Amino acid sequence: MKKIYSVLPVLLLAVGSIVQAQTIENIKAVTQGSKVIITFDILNAKPGQDFNVQIFSSHNGFGSPLTFISGDVGSNVKPGTGKRAEWDAQGELHNFSGDITFEVRGEPSIGWGFKSPTSASGIKRGKSNIIAWTGGAAGDNVKLELLNNGKAQSVGETKNNGQFSWDAPADLAVGGGYQMRLTSGSNTITSEPFSVKHKIPTLLKLAPVILIAALIPALSGGGKKEPGGVVTPPAADLPSPPDPQ
């Protein structure tokens, strides 16, 4: 199923829906500064059925889903009314003017879903990260890609055992707007948006500098200044004289 929504120039004015879809209805979009809030309903779903929802736009010919987006997107989105996605248009497109058409696609999850990474955990660059998912049959071929800023980067291919150990490149840009995409046969799912983090937290990187700065006064204090500028260490710091022989 798919639903298309059109927005018009200069970041971004919503005007109306174009196509009536079977299960995605009542799609609306409003702007909040540089962000676009897209709402829609997922109706007529079977009991217990979840959906993998992706939102595309015409700025790249609907070639890959939007990545600077959060909310009811990714795998295992529950059906119902009032579904909501928030798109950071400025983060994704930087400077842009012209017509944009959104396409909201939803396919039944069929048991597929990401366990990690999540928006809470993210991934660390320069380290080994476990990409984990559920669904599919053992031995199925699985392809993993990292999505960011409208571009896809290969993560790896493997047989379906529910996880993949990925050494994230050390030069990945730190920040949000990332998603993981899994493709297996005709099934494609995307994770919820997550962030790439530093390998070592910034506070831990600064700790040795803070420690050294704290030691400087301790090492330089406690002496007695004599005439001529000579500093005599405290008596306790002087070496003991040798015992008489």
C-alpha cells in the first residue's frame, strides 16, 4: 500500500493528498519551522498485524526513504489512527526550494523487525556493534545497509541467524538521522532512527587533562621562598641524612 502527499515551495507548504490508498488514509502535513509533521491513519489491518512504514519524497526521485525522520516509521508500527512522523527537512535537504511530493509506504512486517540498533542505544563508531533482528527463515540471505542523508552504505551480507557483528567505520559522522535497512528477498525493513556516537565519551577524553591540571598546583606548592627567589622544599620533603657509621 502507498499514499502520496504533495507539498509546495519554500520549505514547505502542505496542500493536499493525491492518491487514495487501501489502508493508509487521512494523511496530513503541517510545517513547524524547518520540520514537517506528517500524520496518517493505518486502517483495515488484520488482527495482530504490524507494518513497516517508510516515507519517501520526490527530491531524490523516491530512490531511498527519508532518514532525518522519527515517530511512526520503521518496522513494527501498530495500525490505528493518529500515526505521526516528524521530518527534519533542513537536516535532510539543507537548502531547498521547489515542489516536493511525499510517498508513505506501508507493508505488513510479516514477523520481521529490528531489535538493535535503537534510538536509545545507537551505535559507536570505530567499534564492533551487534545488529540484531527477528523474522524470516534460518539460512535466508540478508543484506544490511546504513541509511543517512538520503544515501545508503553497505554494512554487509549474511545468512539469517538474527544478528550481524559490524565494525562501524571510525570516520562515520557523529550525530542523528541514521537508520539500518535489512533486505531479504522481497522483504525490506528499516530500523527506527538512531545516532552514531563517539567511541570514547567526551568526558572520559577530558578526564586525563583535568587530572593533570589538578596535579600542577599540588606539585608546585608547599615550599618556602628564600631571598633571591630560591624555593626550599618543606622539611618533610627533604631526604633524611645518612646514619653515622
